[in-house]
Amino acid sequence: MSQPHDLSAEQMRLRALDRYQILDTPTEEEFDGIAMLAAEICGTPIAVVNLIGDGRQFFKAEIGLGVRETLLESSFCRQALLQQDFLYVPDATQDPCFSCNPLVTGSPGLRFYAGALLKTPEGLPIGTVCVLDTTPRTLSDRQQASLRHLARQTMMQLELRRTLLEQRAERELRDRILDSATDYAIVATDRHGRVTRWNEGAARILGWTEVEMLGQHVQAFFTPEDRAGHRPEIEMRLALEQGSAPDERWHLRKSGERFWAQGEMMPLKAGDGAVHGFLKILRDRTQQRTHAAERDASELRFRSLIEVSPQVVWFGDVAGTITYCNAYWYDYTGLPRGETGEASWMSVIHPEHRERVRETWLSAARSESHYEVEFPLRRADGEYRWFLSRGQPMRDGDGQLLSWIGISLDIHERKQAEERFQALTELSPAIIWFGNPDGGLSYLNDRWYEYTGQTPEQALPLGWAEVIHPDDLPSLLEVWESARTRGVLYDTEARLRRHDGIYRWFLIRAEPLRDQAGKVIGWLGSDSDIHDRRQTEEDLRKTQDLLRLAAEATGIGIFDYNLVIGELGWDARVRAVFGLSPDAPVSYATFLAGLHPEDRARADEAVQAALDPAGPGHFDIEYRTLGLEDGVERWIAAKGQAIIENGRTVRFVGTVRDITARRRAEQELRETEERYRLASRATNDAIWDWGLASDHIRWNEAVQTLFGYAPDEVGPSGSWWKSHIHPDDRERVKTSIYAVINGESEHWSDEYRFLRADGSYADILDRGYVLRDERGRGVRMIGAMLDITARKRAEEHQRLLTGELQHRVKNTLALVQAIASQTLRGATDVDEMREAFASRLISLGRAHDILTQASWTAAPIGEVVEGALSVHRNVGPARIRVSGPNVLLAAKPALSLALALHELATNAAKYGSLSNEDGIVELRWHVVHAADEARFSLTWSEQGGPPILVLPQRKGFGSRLIERSFAAEVGGEVKLTYAPTGLVCRLEAPLASMQEQRKEDAA
């Protein structure tokens, strides 16, 4: 079928539609009413206000469809655009244009259509008001006319809506323009001068808010004298007569402060020329007025100073012609006043210097650059004295030369002193220089030229700055300018370039030289090479800066412990993590007092080990603090390094970092994961959530646990689930579940075989619940798969029990034999041997009881610990403190752990913290989820018992039993630490090896 319009016509139609900004907008009551009225008039179940976009149709209002948008490909309204104003199809199956349309031949089976075109004022079709039905029908002429009328009503509504949108946009634009002009106070009033609009600039400049000023008279910001003179009324009258009333005058702010404002009042007129009010615009010009007054006063002072100046002051024009000299020039030279020609001023310069001075001045005038020269100038009595003459070009704001201003200073005494000074400085090994009050140098000794390779012409008076390192020059000039301005000691450091291009650091100092009146007439300075010293200081400074920046960027606190004087320094961050104010005094005792009691001994031990000259010299530890002032518990990561000199630790520096948030997050994550895993294991159900429309299924982790699939092997679709049903059961299960989904029942249950990852099939009891929408259609189904293989294999399992019992008895007897052998080896006391052997068998028996209750598959660690320690509980329940998450242990790891804890408790009762009245044992375990694998860690810590002053010379059976059984059975690590405060035993192993049932155990 050909396109209904050519490309340009379609583009015009789409642009016309875009002007209404109607596509993809929410429903509106006006258009919904039109659709409802169309359906009621025509008696159809479906009515639509339809807008035809680019390749789609959007329903601004619809009755009976339930959707807001469809594709245009098979749309009836697409054909309606070809009509003049109306498309009428009584029976689509009889119309050759629509008989093959998929909406007719398929769902929803449309048979009837009537649509009136929506046309813009330009005659461009943008949509329809149409009615549809799934049965053939006819419309009367009156119904068709009503439908056309509704189409015209729709266009009127669209035009009204577009006009309102444009007006709203125009109003918002005006408001934004007014509010953005914050440098101007813009105030609108009615004809009587009462405020109707007050922009942000008015609020900023005048101080009143718009709420405060609405309805108030503009007199509020006029001065009392202007109010008395009826100035607001005069401005309104002038605005009406002349079109505007500009002025500059004082106004008042809300605070009562006066400010100078440049303003204008204009009439506000409507389109017909009628005056509705006035617009007053003000701009604060107080600062500009003040600056102008100050500038005039400054110029007057400048002129006065020039005339009484004790030095020559002169002016020149753009061409370099001298136009003015002050009174001092004429008094000194004896020349006639007002005479400024070149021949005149050249005549009083020493003949040997005239050409040089003239060329220097003309060169500066041509290049419009700074002018400076020294020469002898003849006094009125005929004596020549040395003068320093300087000139500076004066420019406007655009950089254009306006004139020249210059001075000539009597430097005769200084020149004489320089000659004497030069003779004295030639022999000095340091660089000696003489500076002028204006900052230029007049002398440098030979050491300068030997070092820099400069010539006097290059170095004097300002060329010396070229030798200064570019990075150092700005600060050097700033210090030099400050010293000259204040007349104080000049002291700075900078890098000077050697003749071979190498920069070296120099200490640069200069003392001001004063005349009898105390006036600075020059500077005597020296430059000393401090490169080697400065390099060392610079290296240290860079290191300190890097450390400071790193600390600030990472939130790291820094500590510095001087062991020579016993002084501990903490920055504000370290004090903060110990709950102290920034200026709180600290010491090592403060550090210990701020540690969590459970971590104090461990942290102190780590520090002492680092301070030991024979030790590692560093420490890296995490511990908790209890705020000394705020009482807050925080987790801290600390690192430190000892500095050792001559075999003695003299300093200990390091960093601390608050990791409380990280540790809490890790703990919460571990607890959440543990709860979820335990819940999943407790249910033994594979829970599923099936979206019936998308065929997407969500599974819990149990589907992996029950059937052995890896996470990426579990498919997220119903197809994956159906494909894993046994072929003999598949059709039966599909029939039963879809009968429930498509019917009215809500509950479904069935038994079938489901494929495991290893290729075997599990017997499953699957139950589900159907969630339906308001029409009763199934949209979602939630259920759980229960593995009932064990129930169906119970008889087979019963036959295996006898063989299993034989295997367990053999393993137990082998373990008893090993315990007996180790107990009897080296025993000298029969009673002691009998007691040890019996207690170990009792501990083994308790562990067997726990595993028997769990069918020798897995036992909770809490029950294993309680069984191993129950015989020692008579010392007091508070003396053995146990804590840790619930962890299920496999059979052999549980036996190994029970024997290890029994040996530790027996040793504590005989020799350790349980052998007196005050000692305690802390038993803690946790699971660390690292990147590669989860690890199980258990710590036995004794405190308060007899101190361990001498390390054991040999390992007893208990120690060997712990190390051998734990390492052999679970591949774990055992670390025994005989600290002075008591024994610390740490057992660590992969969590998988603590929970996995080995093949030989399951046999």
C-alpha cells in the first residue's frame, strides 16, 4: 500500500502534532469525557481519542482498551488519515481494506469502526475520535454528526490547551528574566504607586521581600525629604508626560541605610495603550559615587605632593616630549620656570653622559617601556651631582599610552659610597650587592659575575632577576618589596642559576642603609650558598607534605612517640578516634586507657614487640577503642614503624584509621549471609517465584544446595524448570500446573522426578500458589520444591545402617587406640594416666553423643563446645566466656575440636587461669569471608592465672594432640602463644574443611 502522504506533507503533519505537546501526557478529565460521550452516543464498548505520531498511535483517552499506545502498522486510524473527515466501516470483514487486517482476523476480532478526523486550523490531520466494536453495527446520520462534533470539540480543547501552555511558558519566562536581574531592583506598581511586583534584585538591594512590599507605596524606599517634596508623584507624572523619568538620588533600604541609586520610572501600558501602572528600575551606584569622590580627592592630593616633593617629578606626552617639571627641578638647575624643551634639560646633563641619557629616553619612548638611567646633573652653582631618573608609561583601560610620569633622585652620596664599598667587597668570598630604595641593584661584586656568567650590563639594575629560578622569583620579589616598603631586614631563600645552567639554593639577606634622618637610602646585601643544607631540608619537607596530604585525603591520623623524652604526640584525628578533644593531653597511659578491655593486652603486646630492637620494628593491627570522653566504641586500623639508632629504639611513628563503618558493614553482611544460609538449610526447600507473563523464575540458594547446580547453571525461566523434569513425568506435570493456572483454583501440588547437576534424579514434592489479577488471570505463581528422595529411599537407607554402624565402630576404636597409645607413652604415674585417659574418653563420648544426635552429618559448634567444657563449668559459669556465630561442623572436625578444647581446659585447670580463684578463659570464634575463601578462626585466651615466666621446654601430649589432630583432620593451622598474661591458642582452617563431610567419613 502506498504512503498516504509524501514525506514533506507527513513532516508538516508531525510538526503540527508536536506543537500541541500532547503525546505521552497523562490522562485528562476533559478528553476522558469526550471518549466516554462517544461510546455512549454510538453504543460501542470501545471509544478512543487517538493521536497519530511517527509510527505509533497514542490514546489520550480510551474506553474499553486498557492500553495507552499501539503500533500504527495495522491501525484503522491510519486509513482514517486518507479520508477527508470521516471513516465509516460497518463490517470490517466485508471491507477489502480491512478484511485481512490482523486486528480483524485475530485478537481482538474487531468488526466495526467509525472515526472522525482531528484537523488543525491549517487542515492537517493529527488523529481521530473513533469508536470500535467486535460486532458489526451501523450508525445513524445523527450519530455520525455527533462524532464529527466531538472531533471538533476535541480540537477546540487541544487549541485551548496549547494556548494555555504557551501563555504559562511566556509568563514563566518573564518571571525568570525579572528574577535573574539581581543587580537591578525592578518594581511594578499600580497607577497609585502601590507595589504589584517585586523582583529578587529589589529584595537584595532594598532589603524588603516581595511579601512585605506587595500593596505598599513606593514612598517606602524614598528619603524623607523626597517624600516631603512629593518626588514619587513627580516621577510618575514625568513618566506619563515624557515616557520615562530618569534620575540619580539617595534612596533608603529597609535597615534605614541610605544608598545612591541610578533609576528610571516608566509607565506600564496595555496593548490598547491604556496605562495600568508604573515600572521603577533602580541600580545601586553608591560604590561608584564614593570611588569618584575619592579619585578626585586623590588627584588633588597628588598634585599638591608633586609641587612640594623634595625630588624632581616630570611628565611627558605620548611622543616623549617633556611637558612638565615640578618646582624642585627649577630650584636645583636654576633654569627658567616653565621651560621643558629637550635642549633645556639636555644642557644641564654632564656632557659625557648626554648622548647616553638622550638615547635611553628616546628608546623607552619608542618602545613605550620603563625608563631608568643614572647621570650627573649640574646644580645651579655649577656642581655636578649624580641623579637616578626613572620614567613609567601611563595607559588607559585598553592599554593605550596616555602619557609619561617620572622622577629624578639625588643619589650622589650613594654613588660615592658605592665606590668605596666596591673596593671593600671585591675580596669577599660571598656575593655582595647594593640595592636602591626602588628595588633595582646598583652594584654586584665579582663573585656574582663569576657564579652567574652575567655581565654588569645584563645584571644591573634589574637583570639579576633573570638568574632567579622562575618558581622562586614571585615570592622573592614579594618579600623584597615588603622589606623595602617597611624598611626592615630582607631575608629570603631562592635558587640562583649558575653559569652552567645548574640552580643552587642561596640565603639572601640585606640590611637597610639609612641617612641621619632615618630614611632608607639603599640596601647592603649578601648571598650565601646554602644548597646542600637546603636540599636536605627540602627532601624532609617533601616527605612531610606527602604524608600530610595522604593523611588528609584518606582521613588517616598520625602519632609520633619519642621514647628518648617519653613524649607521645597525636594529631586531631588520632585524638578523635580515642574520643578526645583536639587539645587534650596524651601519653602512653592514655593510649592504654582508651583501648577496649578485650583488645588492650593484644594491642599493647603488638606495640611492645614493634619497640623491641630485636623485633620486627613495625606493627599492623586492628583493635577497638572506647572514647575516653564520649564513650563511643570504634574500630581502628593502626600501622607503626620503630626508628632504631645504635641498637636503641628512639622513636615510634605511625598512622591510625577509623574503620568502624567497614567493620560494622562486614559484621552485618556476615550475620545476614549466615542467617540466610541457616534459614535456607533449615527449610530444605527450593523456593521459586514465577512471573507467568515473562516466564521468568527466581530461585533461592536452596535450588543449588538441593540439586548441586552452580549459580550460573540455574536457569531463570520456566523452560529451564520444565526441561529438568524427568521425561516420563514432564507432560503430566505441565498438564496439572497449567490446569490450575488457567482454571480458578489457587493451589497446586504434584510429585515428580527432577534432574540433579550430577545427572541423577531427585524425588520432589512441588507445591505452588497462583496470584491472579482483577480479571482472574494468573500473573504470578510462588511455590517451594521439597526433596523427598530421603523418604522414598528410607528402606534402602535402613539396609545401609548396619554397614554404617560397623564402619563407625571401627573408626571409634582406632581413635581410642590412638588416645590410649599417646596417654600411656611416657607416663610415670598410673593414677594420673588413668585419670587423663578417662577424661579424654569422656570428652570423646560427649562429642559422639552430639554427632549421633545429628546422624553423624553435622553438629552445631555451640553444642560441641558445651560438651567439651561441661566438666569444667563447676569453677563458675562466668569464668569461661564463650561467644561466636552458629557454625555447623562436620563429624571429624567436631571430634578434633572437642578433643582440643578438652586438652586446653584440662591444662587451664591444672596450670593456667582456672587453677586459681580469679582467672578467666575467653573462647571466641568467627568466620572471616575473604576474597578467595571463607575461613574459620577460634581463639582460646587465658587471663588472670599464674603468669608464664618461662616458656615450656617440650610439648606435652595435649599440645601434640591439638596440633596433630586439628592439622591432620581439617588441614588447619594451630598457633600456641605463651604470653606472660596466659596461654593463647589460635585455631584456623578453611570453613569448607570444617563443614564438608569427607568421602571416607560418609562411606
